[in-house]
Amino acid sequence: MPRVSQDHLDARRRQILDGSRSCFARYGYEGATVRRLEEATQLSRGAIFHHFKDKESLFLALAEDDATRMADVVAEQGLVQVMRNLLDASSASPALGADWLGTRLEVSRRLRTDQEFRERWAQRSEQLTAATRARLQWQKDAGNLRDDVDIDVLTAYLELVLEGLLSHLAMGLPAQHLSPVLDLVEESVRRHRTR
Amino acid sequence: MPRVSQDHLDARRRQILDGSRSCFARYGYEGATVRRLEEATQLSRGAIFHHFKDKESLFLALAEDDATRMADVVAEQGLVQVMRNLLDASSASPALGADWLGTRLEVSRRLRTDQEFRERWAQRSEQLTAATRARLQWQKDAGNLRDDVDIDVLTAYLELVLEGLLSHLAMGLPAQHLSPVLDLVEESVRRHRTR
């Protein structure tokens, strides 16, 4: 019989992820020191790095968490709904959302200069791309999607708009006017019999 | 008669802008020290800061330069063409483009936390928004624009895609597949009689 149950391990892992997420949001990637991560998670560095190899792995696990959650929403409701949720979340708690997204800006900077990090990040993003493409294929099969543009182009289009939205929100720019923009985005991938 | 001609002042200003642009691209905003700016422009700090109040003003002047050039292209050819030009420039010299855009990522971080800087930046961006709106109005009057969506929404839409593209290129991500995406963006603001 294992000394520590799987449930316990999972709960501990969740505790680390939740605590460190707010820590990264508050202090940024660089500012989230090991000491601050200990405080935020109420666990020792030994416990934290038993679950995650290093700070980067911990951060990537959070990004993976986001990607998984987004992919779940994409599968059920599509990528435009993910964007609507981001918009709602940011208007509900602008500072928190912007802080967490601001951490992604630091990731962006890192992506530019760190090849290995870029590859690890790409694996996480691929999950969202796959979910988006699958959802679009499903919509196409149901006759809801425009059929004059390749699905890969539609996928890249939606992802480009998502990048714009993430960047916009991360900069803390006003976003209340973007809801009709998302309507337009959604409509532009749909099939139209007449306009 | 003035001791220094306006032509001379303009040339000096241009020399400072060109040199400092490559300096910011190479070292980033923080890394572009006064000493490095002196080397890059081949001018003394006294000469540089005779023309620009401080490093921030110099950087904002470069951003204004970009905005003005973009606005000129927008007025003639529209915002989608600006995006196509960015795409072409980045495939012609990926590192150079990404480095300069990467500096904008640092600006993005600053935008989040510095209210005064955000206001100065907003004044620069407003120029591009105005040009985009004017161009769309012109297209609408010519009967080329869809008329079921407000021009402000179409403007915000194009700007959101631009933000996505800038972010994408700044991260140094592959972009060769984005050309048909821009076709889709362009098409989605146009009037369609049939599809």
C-alpha cells in the first residue's frame, strides 16, 4: 500500500497550482520568488519542487491547466466562447485578470529568446489548436461552417484573434466594446445563405 | 537668421530616431542605456536629449513614427494592407522585425502599470484608429463595405486582429500561414452580394 494516496497527491498538486497562480499574477514571473511561492502555497520549497521540477515547470503546468480548460470549452462551445469568457472574466475582475495575463506577457518575452521554452510552450498550445480544429470540423459536418475557406485557415484566424484579445487584456486596455467584435468574428466563420 | 537651420534639426532628429530604433531592437527598452544610445546614434547624450526629453519620449517618438507610417498606408490602402506589410517585412527579416516588436512587448508591460505612460501611448494609437475609421467610412461611401455592422465595430475588429498579429510576430512565432487569414479578415468587412 502506498504511503501517500493518489488523492492526497492530487490535492497537494492542486494546492500548489492555485497558490502559485495568484503569486505569479501578483508579482509577475520573475518576482514570484521561491520564498513567495512558499508563502502563497503554504508549503515548503521541498514540497513544491517534489511536484514540479522547477519554477518554469510549475508555470508551464499552470499554462497547461489554462490550455486544458480552454480546450474543454472549445470542444463544447467553440473558441469564440473562450474569448467571450475571457472578456467577462476581465470585466468582472479587471486587475486580477490583467495581472495573470500580464504574466503571459513575460512568457511572450521569454518565447522570443528561449528556444527550449518555446518548444515546451508549443506543446501546450497544440492542445488548444487541436481542440479548435476538431470543433470546427464538427461544425462543418453539421453544415454550420462556411465551406469556402480551409479549416486550417479558420483555425489560424480564430487563434490570431485570441492572441489579439489576450494581448489587449494583458495590457489592461478597455475591452467593454469588444463584445460585438466577437459577434463579427463568430459570424465570419459561419455559413451564410443570405446576408 | 537662425544659427541652426530647420533642415539640419530635422536631419539630426532623423539620425537619432534611426540609430535608437536599432538600439532598442537589439537591447530591448531597459537594455538600451544612454551609453548605447550614444554609440548607436553617434551623438552625445546632450545632443540626443536636446531633441527628446528623456528615453521614454524618444521611444514614444519611434512609436509615433510607426503609427504615422501605418496611418499613411491605412489612408491609402487600409489596415489589412498594413498587416500584409508587417507579414512581408517579418518574412524578409524575421529577427529584425521580431526584435523591434519585442521592444513593444516591454512597452506592453509598462502599459499595464503606468497610467501616465498609458495616456501618452493612447494619444499615439488614436492616430491609427482615426485613420482606420476614416478609411472604412470612405469604403462605405463607395459601397464596398458591409453596412450591417457599425464602423466603430469594424474598426475595433481590425485593430484587434492587428494586435494579435503584432503579438504573434513579436513572439517570433511562424507566420507564413497567416496570409490567407488576412484575406479572410479583409473579406469579412466587405460587402457581399452573394457568397
